[in-house]
Amino acid sequence: MKLILSVLAISVFAALCSAQDDAAYKDAMKAVNASAGGRGGGALGAAITAKDTAAAAAAAKKVEAGFDTILAYWQAKKVDDAIALSTTARDAAKSIADSTDADAQAAARMKLQQTCNPCHQAHRGGMPPNFEIK
């Protein structure tokens, strides 16, 4: 009986942790989208288009922080392709944040953008605004 209760308690705890991880992941994805997503590329895209390197760096720091959370999520799940794409995206955002050269920031943004679609195709299901994690 104690074994059954222990297994049940561990299962409930694992489910709660997983739900919290999913929520943090979804919040990070929404934050990244707000800073760098959409057709105009959010604040990051606007700053890079305007060649405002300081504003691009500030927006990129938010994107980098979001990808830190996203990367940790995929590392915990041990999903190799998502880990690689998240790492590339995070590193590209860091490059933008660390650079004062508008052309280098634009190139890094292109590298970041190239990670979105492959990951979404492989690991996002459902329809807006109710996306699911696959």
C-alpha cells in the first residue's frame, strides 16, 4: 500500500512539475515572439531595420533570456533537434546583444530567424492561440 501511495505521489508531483515547465516554456515563447516575432519582427526587427544598435541589443537581451528558458525546457526533455535549434537561437540573440555593428546584428537576426520554422514544424501543434507542444 505504501508503495502504491509513493508511486501515486511521485506521479502527481511529476505531472505538476511538467505543467509548470510547460507554462514557463509557453511564457518564454510568447516573450520571444513579442520581442522578435511577427511579420515586423517585433522590437528587435524594428531596431535592426532602423540600424538602432542600442535598441536592438536591448531587445536581443530579452530574446536571449527567453531562449535560456526554452533551451532548458528542451534539455530537460532530451530533444536533440530542439536543443540544437534553441542553442543556435540563443547564441544568435547573444551576438546581437553583444554587437554594436548594425550589419552584424542583421546577420545574427537572420540566423536566429532560421531556427524558428524548423522547431515549430517539429514541435508545435494546434492552431493559434491554442498551440500545443509536441
